[in-house]
Amino acid sequence: MQDLIPWGIWIALFVFSYFFGTYKEKVHFANIVEREKALLLLPASSMKCPEDRAVVKTELVMGNVVIAGDFFKQVVAQLASLFGMRISVAEALMDRARREAVLRMKEKAAGADAILNVRVESMKIGERKKITGIEAMACGTAIYYAK
Amino acid sequence: MNFEPRYSEKNVNVPSHNQLWVFFRLSLGLLGIVFGVYLVLGFAAEKIAERLPPKFEAALAGGIISRLDHDDFPRTREYLQKVLAALVASTKDLPEFSYKVSVHDNGAVNAVALPAGNIVVFRGLLTELKSENEAAMILAHELGHYAHRDHLRGLGRGLVLLSIFTALGLSGDMPGFIAPSVQTFDLKHSRDQESAADHFAIDLFARTYGHAGGTLNVFKTLDRQGKGVKTPSFFSTHPDTIWRMQALASHLKLKKYPQGAVRRLPGAGVLPFPGDQKTNKGQPHNSE
């Protein structure tokens, strides 16, 4: 019977992290969509040249986020890595992290007319094959045109 | 160039399928591969084990035995060695080893057959035994494992399983659900080996003592002892005790062995013998 206890703990953790992680992901995506729509009028572009207008101020803005990969995602990622398949659980995680970082950068540049030269960097946090978390950072130059 | 704000709800970067389905698909694939490799290599290990010469086995066993070669109850061991010698003398089906029994001061209700004819009986099991017939049945059961080469098969399969997981780099937390699955599969194999050893034991007992009286008592004792901690039979290495007794009872009927007297244990009738002195652990015992 004692041999079954680690099984029970593992399964409980796996099921809990699947349902809780899926719920949190859904909520986060809904929040991202809502904020992206609200900030749609502030363009963030990888272009380096501003419009042919007088610029009164420029500013470096950045947004940074770290999102944890839950137990379920870690297990599926390890399994997928054995077969050389797409780690689709990590794709959703990366998407959330990058979009959240861009949103935070935009929120930092409140009042700007545009953000130019935008760069997005991301990296995995965790030893070996484990995805403990994903870090994403977005940075750019906020431009304030003369009115 | 004009900026036209437009928002697309469609997200091509996030997969739309259920991740749980991905998990099941990958798990089944991995389990299939592991089972396949395990079956093939396990079969190969078994075949090699069956053909391993006793001399080679004795050389291999040296390392394992030296650690366990100590004797906690010398007089009890001496008595068990006599019982074992009588059993070994009445069969020719055993590999040519110098069979030795040693008694360990451990509460486990178990006995193990180590390579090269070294049987270890734990104190926990001895205290449950009520007669010489029961002690002889335990030893005969372990001799059955030598006759069928089970002790080496177990080692071979264990090694194969360990090799697979090491090769996959899955010695961390992830295979927690896979490793027991494979082991559970192997337990069925183990239960078959235990049943075969039971049958061998009863035949050997009848050949040595001229009857099969009191042989089933050992299972009754084990059943009583195991009532507290009931493990589902599928997860157990040994078959369910009731099922074991039924199988042996029908074997007894089939063979028509006479029912003889139950021999009492010498002295106070308990094992290990009261006042039996322990020697220091690690000292090699004198073989008979």
C-alpha cells in the first residue's frame, strides 16, 4: 500500500496542475486580448526611423515578465523532447510571455505616439530539460512627436 | 506610410488541441517503446541467465555475498543448515552449489535466494514458524528458485530495466508513473516464478520426509501475519496466500502424497533459539 502513495501524490499533482494551469492560462489570454485592444492605438514596431515629424522626446521603455511552467507542462515537455516533437505546451507559454512583455512595455510608454526599434528577447528558466519558467523581455524607443 | 490599427483575434502561435490528449499520445508511445525494449532485452537476459555456468555465477556472486555473509544466530543457522542439507541431498535437480543458509537479525517476514546457493532468512520470518515442516518448506521454496534459475532472471531483468531508464535519461521525477507500470508487468512474471517454486518445494519436501504433512501450515501462518497489511494481488510479487494454498492443495491431491506427522522445532519450539548468541556483523561464518 505504501508503494501506492507516491503514485497518488504524483497523479494528484499532475491533475491539479493541469486543471489549475489551464484555467490560469485561459484567464491570462483573455486579459492579454483585452489589454491589447485597449492599447491598439499605440503602435510598437521594429522600424528604426520615425515619421517625418518633429520629435520632442524619446525614451527607452521595456517590459519584462516571468511565467512559471506548471508540473503538467514540465511532464509533457519532457515527453515531447524524447520524440523530438513540437513542445506545444511551451508554445502557449512563450506566446503569453512575449505578448505580456510587449503589453507591459506599452503600458510603460503611456502617452507616447509610437514605440520604435522594438526587440523581444526570451529565455527558459530551469535546469536541463525542465521548464521551470519562461522569461520574456520587450524593449524599444518610445517617441513623442510635437503636437 | 499610414498606421492603421487592426486587431486579429486569431492566434496562430498557440495550438488549439487539448494538451491532455498530447500527454496520453506521448505516454502511450513511450510505454510501447519501453515495453518492447524491455521484453526483448529481458528475454535475452533470461536466456543468458539460464545458461550461466554455476562456477561463473559463484564468481559473480562474490561481491554481493561478502556484504551479507554474516551470521546473527549461529545455533539457529546450524539447525537450518541441517534441514537444508537433507533437502539438497534428496534432489538432483539443483545446480551444483555449496548451499548455505544464514540468518539475519531483521524484522522482515521474508527469505531470499542470492546467487551461488546462498539463502538468507530474516528473523521476522523465523519467529512466525511453528514446526520443522514449515522451516523446511521455506528453504525448499528458495531451493525451487535455484532449480528454475529465478534468482538470476530477476537480476537480469532488473538490470535491463535500469539500463533503459538510464539510457532515456529518465532517472528524475518524471518516470514515476512509468517505472512502476513496467515493474507491475514484471510482477506477474514474478508470481508465476513463486508458484513454480511452491510446487517444487512441496515435491522436494515429500521426497525428503516421505510425506507432505504440515506443508500448508506455513501459508496459513503467512496469511495470518499478512492480514494487517493487505496489498492488492496485482501489486504483490508473491501470489495471494489463499490462492497459493488452494493451488498447492490441489497439487497435493493430484500427487496423492501421504499426510505425515508435524515435527516440532527442537528445544523450546521457537526460532531463533532462545539465548542464541549473535556474532559481530561482517564476520564470515564457518560453512559446514
